[in-house]
Amino acid sequence: MALTDRKKKILAAVVEEYIRTAEPVGSKTIAQTANLGCSSATIRNELAELASMGYLEQPHTSAGRVPTPQGYRMYVNELMQRQKLSLEETEAINRSLNEKLRELDDLVGSVSAIASSLTNYPAMAIAAPPKATIKRFDLIYIDANTFIIVAMMSNDTVRNKLVHLPVSVGQDMIVRLSSVFNANFTNVTEDKITPLTIRAAERAVDDTMGLTGVIASFAIEILSDAETAETYVTGTNRLLAQPEYQDPVKAHALMSYISDEEHVKNLPSVYGLEDEGVKVLIGPENVAEELKDSSVVLASYDMGDNTKGLIGVVGPTRMDYSTVAAKLGLIAKALSERLGGGSAPPKGLDNKLIIKEDTNEQQEK
């Protein structure tokens, strides 16, 4: 059932008032603030219908309404007014970035600190290198029980491993393995080295000793290491200022989760760094159970040298999405221009839609 214009205005008013006060919103408040030209009784009926449609819920029988994740999603996708930062805010953000970009040894940490300070939420920053490949394999025969694997990486680093064998192997086998790996396992990413391709290589060289698996395992290991993201999280204690996290058990669970570097590193692979856009993940839309009652706003930027960066904030679903998205978008734009050669700013406020900068047109991704 489509929402009428009046229902949309009431839903937007509830979301914005709840963001502002963190208190359930009643019909009298809506009548006073939304300028709808209708009675409180009419608004109460509309609130009840919005609740039955899943956009609002009532914490207690006598209380007003609060938005559900579905309500927030409708608000972000269709009802929210895009925030325009003032000239003073824009200049302040640019000044902060210019100062921090002089400290390139701690760029990721600086970006995280700026985002946290500007939004008053915990912020994360991630620098994700491009997917690495191996340009060349050199297998060096030492003796019947020893050989060395040398791998030249696409990032111009060299990795090597000394392999001791419990069985004897001839030099001709090492030569055949080198040929097969250079033909089939160079210039491919880690995900392309599969049990199927390994078995095919084993058959090609008639390997019955597991040498192919040893070399492939080393290749997977070094490709995985080469893609490790640099991460930084700042301002986790800012959660404690939000009413939703006054419960110490709830606050501790979320703070512990976002403070874990491995959890933060998973964000690029889950949400992607390739798409332009400010992505908003609301409550249950987050893949991690620890984030189901929170929202995450993410923006990607170009760091140059085929490296992408990600900045994001975590907070309650009662988040000021418009302001947060505007500030993260500006930070991402400024970083892309300074580090990546003038890339376009992120556009959009949704994990499904891109909202054009210069029109009201919405386009499915």
C-alpha cells in the first residue's frame, strides 16, 4: 500500500522529532510542528495506520510512536531533505583535512578522528589496497629434498619460502611445476586459486607427492597478506552519550565489536569499496548480529595508486542521517580530490539507490 502525502509528512515529522529528542512522538507534537492543517484525532489515526504498515511502533500503550527500521529506510530513501553544509562547516572540514594530510604517516587514523569529531559518533577509517596478484613464480631446485618458492608480486614485492620435503623429488618435476604455475596461477587473484584449479595442475605434472598443494597454499597465503587493510577506529566512548546505550551491557557489546580490528576489516569485503556513494545500513540490514540495533553510514574515497579508502560512523538507528551523510560525503570528496587526482564526490544516501547531485531523479543501482 502506497503512502499518501499526508502519511509521508507525518512519518518524516516523527522521524525528525525522534532524532532530535529520543522520546516517543505523539499526535499533539506532530500537530504543533508539522503544519498539516488537520486535527490531533486525524493524526492519531494516521499514526495508527503507519504502525500497522510497519513504519512506526509504540513502545508502551500510552506512549507516542517511534520509527522502525522500515520507517527509517523510507525516510532515508524518499523523505529526507539532503543536508547542505554551510560555507563555514565546509571550510572547517577542509582546514582539518589539510592539516592532517601533512601527517601522511597516520592518514587513516587522522581521517577517523576527523569523522568522529564532526559527527559525534564512533568513526572508522580503512585503507584497502587493490587485489594483489603474482606476476611470476621461480622455483629453485636445491637438492632432492629441498627447493625454494620465489614469487614476484604485482605490488613489486618479492616473497619466498624454503620448502623441505620428506620425500625425494627430481629437478625435472620442479621445472614442470614452475611452468604450470606461471601458465595458470599468475595475474589471478586469491579467489581464483581453487581446489579445482589445484587438482588440474596436479594432473598436468603428474604430481602424487602434494607439491602442487604446497606451492598453491603459499600463493594463497601471500596474496591474502598483501590485501590486509589498514584500519583505525576512533571515539567509541561517544556511544555512551546516546540514550540508547545507557545500558552498560549493550554499550559494551557494541563498543567491543567495533573496536576489534578484524571486524572492521571485514567491512570493505561486505559492503564494497568500488561503488561511489554514501551507504546507509539501518538496523537489521547490517550483516553482523552486534550491529542489528545500530546504523552504519559509509563513504568510499580514492587514495590514488589503485587504493580505495572507506570512512564510516556507527550509531543508534535514531541517527541524524542527513547531517552524517553530508559530512562523510564532503570528507570523502576532499580526500579523493587531494589523494586520488580529483575523483568525483560520493553521490547518494542508500545501499540500493543513487540520488543524483544535480536532479531529483533516482536511479536503481
